[in-house]
Amino acid sequence: MAAVSQVSLLVNPRAGGGRAGPVSERVVAYLRDLGVKHVFGVPSGGWVDYMEALRTTEGIDFVLATHEGGAAFMADVCGRL
């Protein structure tokens, strides 16, 4: 599947016959399909739905950080290993 059609499915899940659902679940499923294993972040009100979707998704670990800079350094090092 081409990247353009994957993005269109992300925006409009019914375009590919998929079920409609919360955007957070669709984004996390897309990340899983891309092979993402770890997501680093800082908890905040705007990300609660994404953190819940990450918590319930097999194969992706959410790594909690207390500062955005720390999350960026952890992601950088993890990507280099």
C-alpha cells in the first residue's frame, strides 16, 4: 500500500472499508503497522487518549519521561542502538 493511501485511510477510515474509531487508536495502529516499538513522552491532558491507546496496544511500549528534553534524548539514543 502506498504511503498516500495509508494517510488517506488514517484520515478517512471508511475509505478502505475499515471501522471508524477514535483518531488516537487509528494513529497508534498506524505506528504499530510501521514497526514502531517505543514511544517516549510526557503525560499531559492533550495526550491522555493517545496514552490510553498505547497502553492497550500490544507491541508498543510507552516510556514515560518527566521532561520533554529527557524524552527526546531517550528517543535519540534508542534510535541509535
